[in-house]
Amino acid sequence: MNAIGKALFGAAVLAMTAGSASAAVVCNDEGDCWRVRGRPTYGPGVHLRIYGDDYRLGERHRWREPGRGHGYYRNGAWIEIR
């Protein structure tokens, strides 16, 4: 019985970690950074850098709350991409 309980516990832990969503940090040239789910794609004319979720901000960067929908910050305003 003890071995079955350990096996079920291990399977539950594995299921919780395997389903984790990936995330990223996106920063623009103006120093605005925000978190996004997954690995977003932006057009070539939008100058953004995408980092891993563990990225630490530098001195010239500041955190912003992501706007509504898929988009990016430009001149302090959220630009939604449809």
C-alpha cells in the first residue's frame, strides 16, 4: 500500500510540473518591460527583445503591467495587435 501511495504522489507531482505554461519577459527600446505567457511573436518593424521568464531588469528598465490582448508598449502607451 505504501508503494502505491508513493507512486500516485510522484505521478501527481509530475503531472503538475509537466503542464506548466511557459512565460517570457518582453522589453522595448524605451525601457518598458512586461511579462507575457508563452513565447510571443511580433512583426519585424516592432523593435522588442524577448527574454526568458527569469530575466532580471537592468537599471534603465521598468516593469509595466501588460495591456489588454496581444500587444506592446510604444511611447508609454499599449498598442494592441489584432
